[in-house]
Amino acid sequence: MKKDIHPDYNTVVFYDTSSEHKFLTKSTMTSSETIEWEDGNSYPVIKVEVSSASHPFYTGKKLFVDTAGRVEKFNRRYKK
């Protein structure tokens, strides 16, 4: 591989805001926010709205999540 053309691959924590589920993995994403993990180390935290812990396909629950007011934003944009 060529040097200095690939992004850094670091350990991060993904945090599902709808189910409050956290998991530690590796990613090229970064964040200025950090969280202390169970092993005592601090890792960057990436907040996501949907993961396998909250997605209806994986949980079997029918759940409507209106995050960030998408319906209201649509109604304001196309209101006549």
C-alpha cells in the first residue's frame, strides 16, 4: 500500500442514541467527544441514531422514530 493516502484506523465506541447501546469497534471515523470504556481507556464516541440494537428488522419491533423532526421539517418546507 502507498503511504500517507489511507485514513487512520482507530478504536472507537459507537453509541446508539435511541437504545443507549454502545459497542467498541475499529473505524476510520473520529470524534472530539470521548467516553471511558469498561477497560478504563478513553475512546472517541460516534453517536448514531439506528444500529442493530434499535433497528426494527433486527429487534422485531415496529417502532417509528422521528429523529430531528423530519416530519415537521418536511411540512415546513412543502407547506402551501
